[in-house]
Amino acid sequence: MLQLALLSYQTNMSNFTSPQPSAEFSQVWRRSFGETPPLGHVLRYDFFDYWTRFHALPKSKRYADTDKEWDTVLSRANTLARECFGDHARVWVVTGCFTDSTHRDNDLPARMLMTKAMTWIDGSEDTADQSEITFFATVHDWKPRSLDGLFSEIANDQERAVLFSVNTKTVLAPYNGGFDVISLRPGKISDLESRYRTWMSNRSDKY
């Protein structure tokens, strides 16, 4: 399952549009989220009241070991993406990496035709420990199953990325073990939690 998803992802780039001006993403992002960067762990802190989390596998299992488990991971990923964006939608795909290691450690921008969009420094760290993160973005014509390769890589802790829809004001931030959703649409988070309660943790903090 993982190999098939990655092969399809690597050989079919038709869903990725030509690079958009970097200023476009920066403008539309800041219009919704201000100075908060497109990082799942920062978004869920800054926008806690607009956030929820779903697990990729039952019993909070982190990694898939069988084809059946991979089917579950990708099914949940596509279901949540459809809930966040619709069946067909224009979404931004964004990845970030430390500026001083961009070309050495992350080839996702090249593979997905991304352009440099913005930079961010974590001001909560001591000055001596601060590192600059560069974000790259591209527009993707989302439809079900079109990002299975990327979802698989993220689930396997090989890549990091977030998806953002300007129209729905919603972010889907997959990680190795689940999916964070941040939505500014009134009632969207509570609706998702009601419909997919069995995919959530039993803990009060949703982790």
C-alpha cells in the first residue's frame, strides 16, 4: 500500500499547478492567521479554540504495519481532507525547514514545484537558540486520493506539510500518528468532533 501510494505520487505531478507568486500565499495566510506560521504545533497553541485532533489509527497507534492499517490511515486522511476542503478544491500545500539546511534536508519543495513563501523565527526561544524557518508553498488541485503519497510520507515521518484552503479558512496538518485540524469557520470543529468522535483521544486535552 505504501509503495503504491508513493509510486503514484512520484509519477503523477499533473495536479500541481505552476508556482504561484510567493507574496500571494503570505498575504492570504496572514489574512486568516496573522503572524502565526503554518506549523501544526504552533497553530494548535495559538488557535486552541479553533483546533481539534484525530488519530490515524485505532487505539492511538502511531505507525501502520500492515496494508489494512495503511488503508485506514489513508482513508481517514482523505475523509478529513474532504471535510475540510470539499471534493474538489484549490488548496495550498506548505512545508517548512530550517533555512540553513533547506536544500540539504528537504527535497519536497522541488518535487512539488514549491516557491519560497515566507520566513519565521520562534521568538519564544532564547536569542542564542533561535533558528529561522523558511516556508515553501504551492497550489494543489485537491481531489480524493490525489495526495495519498504525501499523506503516506508524513505518516511514515518522512515529510512534514500542512494543507490550507482560503475558501474554507481551514488547515489540515497531518503528522505521524494523526491529523490536526484548525478551522475558523463557525461550528466546523464541533461538527467534526461530533461526526468522528471515535477517531479522537479520550483525554480531555484531545491529545
